[in-house]
Amino acid sequence: MKSSLAALTVRSLASALPETYELLHLETVDSTNEQARRLADQGIRVPYWIVADQQTAGRGRRGRVWDSPNGNLMTTLYLPVSLSPEEAGQLSFVAGLALQQTVAAYIGDGATVSVKWPNDVLIDGAKVSGILLETASSRENRIDWLAIGMGLNLHDFPSDTPYPASSVKAVVGTAPSNLDAAYQLAQDFEQFYQQWKNVGFASILMAWRHVAQNFGQPIAARLENETVEGIFVDIDGTGALVLETADGARQTISAADIFFPNLTA
């Protein structure tokens, strides 16, 4: 279903996307990641940027609900490519850098735009975006396709979160349309995607460290059964967080919710 926005605008965006990508613009969908799954089920092997004006069942990491009001960006990059699970995980960091660069382009010098491990984007410590990767495995432990779902608070943000949240409009007083933001994000993603393919994951991690929130400072990592506090000292070669605890020991963490003691809701 096409959006009510002018078809010319949609065609202009589609023609401006990086080469080889198609645009699927939907007025309403359950979730853009589910739409990517439907493309995969249909055997479509062309990469798509899927943009929805509204989601009725948006979701974030660990099954959480993702608020999807009109005006915000809800998009998924559908990549029908063969990847190892490790490579798919690396693209989460590629997407994080792309979102950080997109947000920074709209924010300018008036605030600090950073990434929160593993893949959120923050403005002055408040969350404005999130990323959800979903895949399907094929034979020989390869991934047959990858959906990189990205949500960006352009106009609105939730007020009932356990962490600070914000939006582009809340910071600078205005915000782009979801289609304009999708175009910017597609360009930024392609830049880092090509860097990842041609130079390697180490270069992505180097860039990621430079914009990481609280890098070299205290953080709290909330695991399933405990919370570990310490200094965020590194991201290792696999993308795992390295935390130095008070006794000088280093702990490698592959999955956790991160909180910052120096930031309050």
C-alpha cells in the first residue's frame, strides 16, 4: 500500500537510493521487519529499503514494544545475502554508525550524538534510535537473508522508558520527514557497508569507539541474573563489550542492557 504522500516524492527517493537498492514505501504495516520476512518467503533476492509511515506491531530487542507514531522513521533494510552469523552481527555496528551519522547531520554542533553498545543512538545521552536484526539460517550455518530494522525518533519519543529518551525535533525544534531521513540513512549506511566489505570489521570498530557513549568511563551492564559495574575499556574483535571491574579483572560481555551512572532519566 502506498503512502498518501505524493508519488513523485516516493519516486524521487527511490531514484536517489544507492545503486541496486529498491524502495518499498508502506502506509501501514505490522512491522517493517515482518515485511522483510515476507519478501524472503516470496524468494525475492533484491535488496530493499522498507519504509512505513505507521507500524501496528513494532518491536525492539528482546521482544520489547517499539513505539511507532506517525512522523518517526520506521525502516528495515532487507539484505538477501549469504552471511556467516558473525558477519551478520558485525552489520549491527555498521547500522549503528550509519544512524549516528544520520542523526548528527540533523543535529549539527548543538548536541553530542553517540552510540550506546550494542547499537542504540543517543543525543546527549538520551536514546533516539534502536536497531533490531533478524535472520533466517540456511544450510552449513550460513544466513540466507538479513533484516536490519531501524527506528529513529524524528518528532516524538516515549516518556515511560527506564532510560532518558529524546527526538530530533525535541533537540533542534524541527525534524525531517521519514522519507528524507530514510534517504539520508540509506546513503550513510552504504558508506559504512562498503567500508566493512572493502576494509574489514576492524575499521568499523575503530570508528565505533570514537563515538561510543561512556567509552573509558563507568557503565553498568545488566545481565540476565546480575548487574556488573565497571569501566567500559574496549570492544573486542567480535564486537563484545570489555568491562574492567573494581578489582582490575576484565569481563567480556556479549549481551546486556547498558546503563550509565552519570545519566539520569
